[in-house]
Amino acid sequence: MTLQAPAASRTVATGVSAAFGTFGELLQGVLPERDGDFLVTLPVARWAMARFELDPDADALAVRPAHKKKALRLTGMIMADAARPAGGLLTIDSTLPEGKGLASSSADLVATARAVANALGEPMPPRRIETYLARIEPTDGVLYPSVVAFHHRSVRLRARLGSLPSMAVVSVDEGGSVDTVAFNALPKPFTAADKRRYAHLLDRITTAVARRDLAEVGRVATASARMNQVLRHKWSLEPLIGICEEIGGLGVVVGHSGTALGILLDTAAPDCHTKLTAAAQRCQELTGNVTVYRTLSFH
């Protein structure tokens, strides 16, 4: 009787990572300079989590959920550059709603790049990720643990602005979804005067973040939301600004390329809970849906 040795177990390297999303943008527009399209991020406590299992005995890559095609494409790009003839399974689990302007796709891709790199033992600094993402789609600046000014169309960091105290975002959703690539392909109807105003707003938000001035942050966010109406009109914006003013909120922030809008509140204020309750009730009456987000602070 001949005994067979047990088959050798496969070695499957696994990498995991996560990336936070944003609640729209504090500011988004076009500057007078070349490559002037930019945004200023508002990181929130919602994440995309990626897990990549590298299988050297497989010859194909797969992703779950199956519709995350951009993340699968990014995985293939990294594997090709690493010259690793292997397959694997990428699994993405996200708490960010898609098509709403909360950087769900950007978070998917950043988490994917880091998870694949971890499995391969490859370095994956932010600039390398930016180079990959520039070949896929316009991207939010979720690579950096900070409020940043970011050139989203060319996928390039402009400046790290710093961190803000925690805020609550009482959010409504006008419904539907927006394709980021299609939105960014639209011609921008901004005049030279508009571009100068965006430059001024960028100076203001840069100073406000440095000073941790939430009232000024709210004013800039509201101004940017109003300027964006010519690109993607939101019927609930002015009513939401009215609610914000009535309850004493900081301002209104929107997903410039999405469907979400939110009232900003200072969570450190002694009357925050009262304002949040009032805002949620009024927003429910306005749109029939309310979600509360928390912004991230960094140390």
C-alpha cells in the first residue's frame, strides 16, 4: 500500500487597508491658473475597506462586489507594474453611499491600492497612488489625513491645510446619483471674475483651517455651494441655508458633483444637541430623509 503525501497548502498573501470618505467639499471650483480645477476636502468618519488575497496558483483577478470595476482595473495595473503573474480576490466593504458626492469611488481606489501593495510587499506612497488614479478618474484627496486643497482632475495635491475641530453634518439627499467622470467632463461656465473669487475663497478657507475658525469655514462652504448652482443645481439648497440660519448652524456644505447637502454644526458647542435635533426635524420635513455624519480631526 502506497501512502501519498498531503498536498502542500497554498501560500496566499493577504493585504488589508481602509480609506475615509468626505462629505462633499468645503470648496470646489476653478482658479485663474492653468490646471485650475480644485477642491478642498471635508473628511468624515465613513470608510471603504479593502482586502486583497493574492493567489499565486490563480491566473485571474476578481472583485466583490462585482460592480467595483475601477478597483479591479487598479489592482491589475499594480500587479502588472510589480511583474507578479498571479491572480487574487479583492473584496471591498464600504459605508459610503455611491453617487452622492461622498468620495466613495476615491475611497475604494485608495484603500485598494494600499491593500494590494500590502499583499505584494510593495511601497505605495501617495504620489504613486495619484499616478495610478490619474489614469482612471478624477479623484478626491482622501490619500492624506488632513483637510487638503487638491487638484482632482489631474489628481495632484496642492496643499495640506491642516485639521479642524469635529463637526456634525446634518445631511439630506435629493435622490438619484451622479457619475463623477461625466460631471467633470462638463464645460465649466465660470468667468474670469468667478475664478478670481474662487482664489479669494481658497485664501479664506486656508486661513480659516489654520485658525480652526469653524464659523468662517461654514461661510466659505455656503458661498461655494451657491456658486456651484450653475453647474449642478440643487433645489433644496436655499431652503437648507434658511434652516441653517434659523437654528444657528455654521453653514451648508454640498457634494458639488453629487446629491448630498448638509448643515454644519460645532459639536463642542453646548447647544449642539439642541441645534442638531432642530436641524434634523426641519430637514426631515424638507426632504423626507436625514443622515448625521461626523467629520474627522487629525493629530
